[in-house]
Amino acid sequence: MIEYTQDVSLPAQRLMADTNAEPQDRLRMQADQLLTTAGSSTKAAGAELSSIQESIIAKTEAPGQAETARRLAEAWREQIENRIASGELSRQEVADTMKHAQRLISNDSKFLTRDQRGNVAAGILYHMGHGRIDQGMHATCNVTVLQNIAFMDKPSIAAEMITSAALEGKWTAPDGKVITIPEDSMTPGMEESVFPPVDGLRTHASQIFQVVALNDVGQREKEPKEFVQKPAGPASMFHTLASHLLPASEYWMPNGYEVWRDSSAKETAFMGLTGKQIQEESQRLFGDKYETISYRSPWESWKYPFSSKAEDYKLTKMVESEDGLRTTISDLDKSGKLPVVVAVDGDNVLLSSTGVIDNIIYGLRSSFRPLRTASEFIDSQLGIANHVVTVTKYDAASDRVFIENSWGKDQDGWMSVRDLWKAV
């Protein structure tokens, strides 16, 4: 069973130590006034967008924060309006999304404080304006790609999932199944408490979406299990670093912050999702509109004889060559089925060069964990995927695709189909 779970890029590891990021969460973007007039009509959406700036500024806690809030509010308004003007989003979709955010801050919750609900509501609008998502320091690329698609096309779907879970501790899926969310999984960690997020790290809104989506997967298994995202405090940062630096940590160091929990309360490390599981969740959320592209290396069953299964690729679009990848993406583009999720080797899909600190980290990893580093290198050479990205555009004239990678904005950009095939 090959699962897509690569959790931390080298740039993201560097961000863990970034203590200079301005604590924007102090602004406490409370949607008490941010969404006071939002309704379901398109006119209400337009009126609310124009009031965002004044709403946030009114909630700043110190005069010195007003200019920062003003810039942030103006950026939100412009970004959302630009997406409406370009046809990416309809005003009705914006209004529906705001309706859920308004519900979030208009009702009490035993799961989140007032300030936390304000940050989550602000995160929903932030993502609706940006249309891209980062996974942060978590092994959740597998559902981050689905959140990315949702905020690109139907942010109201994501907003409803986030809001229902935050208020009720459960979410009713489109097919009527009730998904119960472990209470401790919605408590924000250090990175989720900062808003707006540091590039490469995730928001509290993203945490909740990803927890809901993973529980929608786990609770449908033959032996149902909960996905638990335990509150990640300062110790979690050391845990993540140690898991990447200590010798043979994959064999003896437990993943204590992201786990599957079965009906007997037994916990096992979360190892990611298969392509089949990702596509099944995509179909539950979006119907048959979007696809997942995979390549099954002929060496996979040799290297992973006890876990590799053909069943894990069921429902995905299988490709066997560069031309096959090109044809598949071109056909999806012509039929209006982009974006598409693509399984890749994480190290081969990097778009920006790594810096000195990144190389030092990689060197330490190689020194302390030679077996795992060698294994990862072998996987990359054999075409065994460990990560997923989103292809959002295809330009036939230049034979390039636009990649959105959940490891930060500097990892988004155009890539040739040939280079993408090398990563696939």
C-alpha cells in the first residue's frame, strides 16, 4: 500500500524556526462585524466585500496595528473581487461561503473559543481570496489537494465543512453519513494560531477541513477509525525535527500528533492515503468532476512486497509514459476537468532551488538517517510516489502545466510536462 504522505519540505522545515513572523493573530479578525450584513443574495455579497476593510480595522486592539489591518483588508477585498471579475467565482458562490462564515461567528461553540472562531472565519475568507492552500508541518498533502480544489472552485463546500465541524463537532457528508470529529483535533497548534499564516504553514481553517476530510475517509473503512490531530504545542516542533534527524527514527519514534484511533482507542501512526482513497473522497465532495493521476512503478511490489496492492490505484487515471501523461492532462483540460491531483515524488517536483539552510538540513538528515535517505533516493529513481500536487492549468502551445504545491508559494509555477513526468 503506497500512501501519499510526504509531510515536510525542506523550505517548510526552515519555517519552523522562524520566530520573526509578525503575530497577526493579535488582530483577532472577529467576524462579528466582518460578516454582519452578509446574506445569500449576490447584492449582499458585494456590499459585504466593500465593508471588509472597515470591519477589520474596527476590531484591531492597538492603534499601531491599524495600518496592517487596513492593508490586509484591502488585499482580501481586491483578491475576492478579482476572482469574481475573472469568472473564477460567482457572486452567489461568494455569498454562500460568507453565509457559512457568518454562522460560525454568530453561534457559540464548545469546541472553539470566540477568538478561535474569528480566526477560522477569517481563514475562510483568506483562502477564498487566495485560492491556494498549504499543508504546513503535517502529513496531509493527501487532503490539502482537495481543499485546494474546493477553494478554487466551490469554497462554500469547504466553508460548510469547516463551520459545521467547528460548531457541532460533526459533519454530515453529501451522502448523509454523519462524521464525528474528535474534539481534541480542532484545537489549533502553534502554526494554526498565527493569522495570516506564514507562507508554507497552514491556517486553523485548513486544520479543521483536513481533519474532517481524513475522518470522512477513516470512518468509512471496513474497520472504522478516527483521524486524530492532537494539539501541537512547542514539543511538536521538536518531535518533527527529531523524526527527521534522529537515526532510524521511522522504526522507533512514534508519531504522537497525527494518528489513526480505532474503536478500542488503540492508536497507530498516520501514514497517509492511497490514490484510491484520495479519489474516493474527491468523488464524495465533488462528484465525478475531478480526477487523480497515478503511475504504478513496476518496482513498487519489489521494494514494498507486503504493502503494494493494485487495489490502491483503483479509480485513478493511470499513466504509463510521458505521452500518456500529456494526453491525459490535455483531455481533462478540454473536458473542463482541471484541476487534477497528480501523485509525484516530492523531491523531484520542487520548483525553486533550495538555500544554504535547506542544504544543511538535508545534509544532517543524510548523515543521521542514511538508510531512510537512501530509501527515499531509491524511490525517486524507481518512480515511487510519496506526495501529491494539483495541476491547475495546461498550455498546449508550450507543453507546460501549472503546479500548485502545498509547500509554499515558491513551489507553485509552470513546469514542462516532461519534467512533471520525471516526478511522476
